[in-house]
Amino acid sequence: MAIPDNDPLQLAMAAVIEGFKHTTAAIQELREKQDELEERQKLQARAAYHGMTGCGKSRYVGELVNIEKAIDPRGAQSRVAQLLDVTPGRITQLLTSDKNRKNGK
């Protein structure tokens, strides 16, 4: 038995499938925009970091680490190192340097 072209069930299914296609496309577009924004933020953070002197870098890194610790304490320094494209050891050095602490505070 052939199903007519104007079958309500088939029309409803076609509408649902079309809706899913539009939703999937919108989600993909949002992901792409979010990725672009995250990349821009990383570039801005790196530019700010590289434009600072030692004591400024220490304070900046300290604040970034505190922000990351508020989100998740585990791996906060590592995430900041990845964001700024420096080694985790450099982050530790900036956080513990007496010279930078005296000059910056």
C-alpha cells in the first residue's frame, strides 16, 4: 500500500527532521563562535602577559591562578601555563619569586 504525499505523519516527520537539521547547524555555529572567542581571549592574555615587567607578570599570573582555583583547584597553575603558553615551572617561579613579590607589593 503506497503512502500518499500529503500523509500527516510523513509531513510531521519531515518537519521534525528539518528542525533537527537547523538545530544542529545552529549548535555548530555557536561552537565555532565560542572557539573563536576563546582563541581571542588566549591571544589577549598572552599579549598582556608579554607586555608586562617581572612584578606585573607575577601579579597577573597570581590573579589568573586565583580565578582558575575558584573554578577548580586541581591543575589551576597548569591551565594558566597553557593559556599563556609558558611552562608550569615558570608559573611557579612567578608565584614564589621574592624579588617580584617585593617589587610588586
